[in-house]
Amino acid sequence: MRTTRGKPTLDRSLEGEPALATAMATALQALEQADRVTHGFHTYPAGLNPDAARDLLALFPGDSLHDPFCGGGTVLVEGLLAGRRVHGRDLSPIAQLVARSRTRVASPEVLTQLRATARRLADVAKFAQTMPPGPILSVVGDWYEPHVLAELEALRVGVRDAQVLDEARWLLWATFSSIVVKASFRASDTSSRREVHARPPETTAILFHKKSRELGRRLEALAAAVPAGTPVADVGWGDARQAPDIAPVDLILTSPPYPSVYDYLAVQDLRAAWMDVGLAERQEIGPRRAFQELGSREAWRQWQADTHTWTRAVASRLRPGGHLVVVIGDGLVEEGTVPTWETTRAAAEAAGLRFRASASLARPDPVRRATRWEHALAFTRP
Ligand SMILES: C[S@@+](CC[C@H](N)C(=O)[O-])C[C@H]1O[C@@H](n2cnc3c(N)ncnc32)[C@H](O)[C@@H]1O
């Protein structure tokens, strides 16, 4: 990172069409975490910056959009705000839950059910005494104080059994999911460091109620901001290496896993245990675990093969004249950097797409005390 008169500036490198590359660099430079509509509702690791997503979208006008690695749904929310038909898929059922809850233009009836049910469940959970059943307890037991376990268990059973519309149940699960790590001794979603702190009785139930009200408010803001006539967001589970079951789109904007940076599936173990969902960890692309288990050379080879497979799969859903935009950062392993730009470009060209431009920015990585490059690459289907 360079500094100019005391202000940090990011080193950058541009390729291809100069105007497009410069505009993509400007979009990537967004650093402040915008909190409009539903963006800030639920944490999700490595979420794209909402302003960057908005500005990249604006560079490629059209009426439809797909994100095959949608994570918490940042790109989908921005697509809805721009009035587009949006599709999102992710291998993680937690990503599916978060993205789905963030992109609902919910009816007043669903929002009333969300609020009323959450209040009722919270009132009951404050006085809960029952521990979660064995299979859940064996995973989550060490991470909570006993009364917090009992409050969460009452909420879990309450959400599962509530007499509500499916849509409202999704929102209640998303609310539950949003407090699972916060109420635990986990330092954060992506760290398994233990931080023991006191959480007084009843506050977990109260937090659940507060989060349901926050979600309700955010969804109302989303409904007010999405242009009339925008189709309902289509969010589902999917492995990006298989062509998605969607009508052709005119933009694919996505941020695939950066090699060896996170274990996106494994970090959701607490939520998965509480909500009884399976994590298809072996299907994850580029997890840290693979780099540790297989060694960097073999894991990188695997990541390259996966990059070619998913790029070919999604390119088959682009309209002629449509665009693929990939935001990806280099990985860091003991031996050094795991480069991503070359493979991303080669995979898109092998899939029949034409390279248009790219912007690369140097990002300081304080955790690893290093600098990692992050790239946005744009391609067009002839
Ligand atoms: C960088 S994150 C995406 C973050 C997203 N752009 C956001 O703003 O929240 C990468 C995502 O890829 C998902 N993923 C990993 N392997 C996958 C696969 N084979 N198919 C689909 N999704 C996968 C992970 O679950 C993770 O959510």
C-alpha cells in the first residue's frame, strides 16, 4: 500500500479496455460498509461491499442477473434495488437462508406473523429450562452458558413448530441464525477463538425479539426501495459446477471463494447443528482445509480445475452479448501467494467468453500481515 500525504491509497493495476478497467477499479475501491435495506441484517464471511456490487452492476445494464456463489446475497439485494430479475445459488444452506431472508419483498401478512411469533416465542424462551437434544448438545454444548442453551432450544423448537406461512418460518429461522454466534463464546463467525463473557438470563430471548423487529423494518425498507414489477428473487441451494436451472441472463456477477482463505461451510457448524442442516463440505471450492490436507500444489490444481468447471457451467446461462464479472482475491499460503487472475481469465476464454477488462487492487491483510491482490475481471459472450 502506498501513502499519499498521510492518506492510504491502494496500489492498482489495470488491463484491457481503459475506461471499463478504470470504472471497475473505482467500484472495487469502495471501503465503507453501506448498511442500506437488508445488507446489515446477518453477518456472512467475505461479503462483497454493497457499494462495489451496486457500481459494478451499473456498468453492465440489463434486466437479469445470476450469482452462482451468492453467499449472504449482497449482489442479489443490489440487483433487486436496480429492478432486475435475480437468481442466486450457493452450496451453503446458511448462505441460502441469509440470502433468501435479505431478498424477500415480504407481504404485510408475513411480516405480521414474523413479529407476532417472535414476540410470543421470546416470552416463552425467557423462562426455558430444557436442554437441546443430544445430537445438538454434543456440537454446541461447550459454546454457551446453560441458560443460553435452554433459551436457544426453546426458540429453535418454537420456530420449527410455529403455525405460520413458509415464508414467515424462513424469516424466523434467519432471525434465529442471526443470534447463534453472537450468543455464543465464539469470537466471530470466522474465528473459533473462545471469548467467555457473561450473558444474563433472558437476554438471548430478548435479542431474538429485537432482531426479528430489525428484520421486519429492513424488509419494509427493501419493499419500498425495489421498483414496482421487479420479479421475486430466486434463491436456492446449488453447486456452481453444475449449470443452474435458470433462464439465460444478461449478467453473471459473482465473487467465488478465494483459494485457501476460509472454510465457508465448516465455519457454520454451530448454525448447522442448531437448525439440523447438512454441510456438503467436500463439495466446497478452494477451502483452507484442502490446502492444509492436500498440500498447496495439489489444492491449487484442484481449485484451477474447479474454476474451469464452474465458469463453463455458468457461461452456458449467459445470453449472447451478456457479461461475466468475477471478483476474486489471491490466496495466501505459507509458500506465498496463490494467484487467481490468470486462471480466471483462462477459464472464461476456454468457455468461449471474450476478455474485456480487469482492475486489480492491493489490499492490506492485517491478520496475515501481508498484502493480497483483489481483482475484478469482465468478459462478454460474443
Ligand atoms: C466469497 S463468498 C461469496 C460472498 C458473497 N458475494 C456475499 O456478498 O456474501 C463465496 C461463497 O461460495 C460458496 N461456495 C463454495 N463452494 C461452492 C460451490 N461448489 N458451489 C456454490 N457455492 C460454493 C461459499 O459457501 C461462499 O458462500
